[in-house]
Amino acid sequence: MAISAIFLSAVFFLIYGNGVLPIEATHHVYRNLQTLSSHSSDNQPYRTAYHFQPPKNWINDPNAPMRYKGLYHLFYQYNPKGAVWGNIVWAHSVSKDLVNWTPLDHAIYPSQQSDINGCWSGSATTLPGGKPAILYTGIDPNNHQVQNLAIPKNFSDPLLREWVKSPKNPLMAPTQANQINSSSFRDPTTAWKGKDGYWRVLIGSKVHRRGTAILYKSKNFVNWVQADHPLHSAEGTGMWECPDFYPVLNKFPLTTGLDTSVNGDHVRHVLKVSLDDTKHDHYLIGTYDSEKDIFTPDSGFENSKPILRHDYGKYYASKTIFEDGQNRRVLFGWVNESSSVADDIKKGWSGIHTIPRTIWLHKSGKQLVHWPVAEIESLRVNPVHWHSKVVNGGETLQVTGVTAAQADVEIAFEVNGFGKAEVLEHWEDPQILCGRKGANVKGGLGPFGLLVFASRGLQEYTAVFFRIFRYQNKNLVLMCSDQSRSSLNNDNDKTTYGTFVDVDPLREKLSLRTLIDHSVVESFEGEGRACITARVYPTIAINDKARLYAFNNGTASVKITKLSAWSMKKAKIN
Ligand code: DQQ
């Protein structure tokens, strides 16, 4: 006890004393903690059972997901030596089903001048003959960010265990001539091929405060030339990390994914950027002129409208792949922590990935739809079904029969009594609105939804809920994930998240799906039109002490038209 107190206060000193070195680019650097090995045990209430995470240490961005010879490969930014960011290598796992993962040796680690100070994020491209190639960012001896190429040593190895780096690395570098900022030049996308036969790739960057997606072109994937203009840029947005650029189908069946090089009348393009300033993944939908290499978003960053996000909670540095065999586009993302650095060191790990999501264009054409890959449903057991239950104002109904700390829950609500909806006089930022009107603030039509990781006396709970407002003579649906009472441990970030969902409650049921996994709550509203991911660290509501409730804290009653909840089996992950 005394020793751990001394250890924690030493950690505290390192963090809040002189140990913090915020760097201009990307993650906080805690130099003194980067190689502090941890003694994490498997018996921890917060380790996830079916989300991707390594046995210990720090994990961040998913890198170069791909499918090769029937196996999924996932690489990720990893610190082999500690629970904070640093010593970054590409760790590597493989899977047959996107659910169970087997770890392999690290695939890419510092070994050349062009990556001797770090191997940062990158992407895979399938070259002719089905051969994968990886472009990634290396940190060179001058701490300049440069782009490197690696290819498998043995293409007949389905595990792709060894990767050889091009002797020509770096293939793209900041120079005096190109005026690229050497500390803001990273995270190459999957490349795509134009009709002219040239490969194109984007590199995230900024010029002063203008976030920029620099475009490079190449005939042979080795010699790359910077295009005379970026694909897109936006003033005031700061550094663009981990760009992703891909087509989505704009005709039925919308769920069909497209190869990254496809373009045409039936296609819209998505540009996603991870904003270093806000640590959120934003995307724009628009048109890509592949002859002029111009991307024109329908609504851009300069517009005063809120910019769409893959997820309105803790979520960053995502990346998609097109999966040929399944004809779908799958999104992988990193869930950053809400626990303190001291707690991360104590538990011995930090960071997980979300359940991979299939994404496609919504029929409105105005946004993407996200849905957990169907494979995850193979973990569902012991279903509990409710058919039609009214929840009166002030009522809380327990969902029994599921392992509430490890579950998949689908619920749909029918609402009436629109006259009781609260009036919203002025548009307000939805996250702030959710913070102001949390789950325990009584309303008219809502708040109603789920209480997850709830303790018996409701001292702790995370609330995922809807609240309907009357705004400009329309019904406006607010979706919140309220973490304010998620834990009695006040060291956690308990920010409440929220977004408006483009659902018309007069015509559709309000649906919610929530994946609950020990310290993560991934919620999908409006059949995937809005996602919110939260990391929570309850102190009482852990393992079999966790409960699940449906609740309604509005004055109008609501009807649950359907509830299906499953206990989830543990996946074999790393
Ligand atoms: N993480 C990587 C960078 C990227 C950032 C470094 C985003 O390549 O820009 O670990 O989280």
C-alpha cells in the first residue's frame, strides 16, 4: 500500500512536474514514463472482452488494415515499453473474422536512417497482382517527418510476417524547395490510381493554421512527385492527421463498398481528416474531379454548419479499407483514454480500437452510416427480448438476464405527445446541450434511453439517451452519452458527448444499439446515423455488479417497441 502510494506520487510528480513535454505535433510526450514497464494482470475489471487491445502498454492509431490471402491484418501504433505514447513501432495482429486476433512479431520498427526516430502511421495499397505495399511516416535523424515504403519479404506468406523497406527511402521528404513543414508532414493514405495510370496519395499537413492534404503522384510507387496543388485545405483547422480519401456508392445498394480508385457519376467521395487541435475525426462529402485532382465538398470547413464526424465521443485517427470479397468498406478507429495517465500506468495499458464498422452513404446523400461488422454478432448468446413496454415518466426498468458489463443491446422507442417537447429557442452546440441537460435533468419528451454500467443504487451509471426538442417548428432529436456519473473516481475525463441525429420521430422509431464492454460504451443511433463512443471506469458497477436499465426521465411516456439484449462471449484477442 505504502509502496504503491510512493510510486503513484512519483508518477504524479513526473506528470505534473517537469515530466510533461507537450510537442507541437500529435501526442503528449511523457519522456520519463515512456519506458516505465508495467505489471498489468489479466484479472482487471476494465480490460475489454471483445474490443481490440494488446495485452499491455500503449496503443494508438490503426495502421494499414488489409485482407490478404483470406486473413485480415491489422497493424497499430504501439509502445512496447510502456503505457504512455513513445518508442512507437508497428505491432501486428491477424484475424480470420475481424473478431478474434492473433498477435505476430512487430512488423515495422526503426531500422533505417529514414525511420530511426519512429515509425508513425500509414496505409496499405494493393498493387497489381494483388501485392500489398505500405507507405508510412518515418522520423529521421533530424526529427523530420518523411514518407517510406515497405513491402512483404515473402508474398507467399499469408501472415506477412516480414517487411522489407525500400533502399530508396525516404520517397517523400520536406525540402527547401517544396517548403513543407518538416514537423507537419505525415500519415500517407491508401493510394488510388487515376485514368492516367498514376498513383495518387495524400499526406496530412498544415501551412500555418491551414490544414492541408498534400497530393503526391507516382507511376511506379517509388518515385513520387508533389502535385502543384493540394487535394484540399481549409484555413483555421490546424494540422490534418491521418487523412482518408475514398469513394462511396451513390445508388442502390448503397451498402456496397467501392475500390479506392473508382470514380464516376454514381460515386461521391469522402475526405476524412483527424484534427490534431480537437482530436476528432471529421469528414466531408463531395465530388472528386480525378482529371484536375480537385475535391469539392458539398459543405466544407469554412461553412458555419457543424462538420460531420465519424463519432461524437472518444474516437480518433481512423482508417478505412475496401474489402473486395465482401464488397464493403470497413472503418477502424482508435478510442483514446478517459483515464488519467497515473491510472493508465497502474492498469498497465492505454487505448483500444472500436469494433470495425461497415460504412456507406446514407440515402439522403448527406452523411455516412456506420454499423458494427456483422461478424461481431457471432459473440451474442442468451438473448433477452422485450416486446412492447411502456416506460412512464420517472420510471426505470431493469433489463435482467444479460451480463450487463459485456453485452450488445438494441432498443427502439416510439414517441407521441410531441406537445410536451421542450422548446429550444436558439441553436446550441449539441455537446454543450447534453452537458447542460444530462440524464438526471427532467424534460418533456425525454430524456429516455439506457443506463449502462449502473450500480444497484444508481450511484454510478453512464446514460445513453434521446431528448426531443421543438426547434423552428420541427422536432429536433438530441442524442447524448452522459458520463458525468459514470464513476466515483474523479480522475477520469467525464465529459458528456452529444449530437443531433437526422431522424424524424413522427415517421421513424428512435433506435439505439449499444455495445458494452467493461470500460467502453459504443452507441449507434438512428440505425447508424450517429455514433458516440465513451470510455468509462466505474468503481462499483464492474463485472457482475453492473446493471442495465431502460429509463425515462421526461413527463411524456414512451413505448419500447422492441428490446433485444445479448450477453457477449469473450473473443480471443492477442
Ligand atoms: N499518431 C501517429 C501519427 C499521427 C498521430 C504517431 C495521430 O502518425 O499523426 O503515433 O494519432
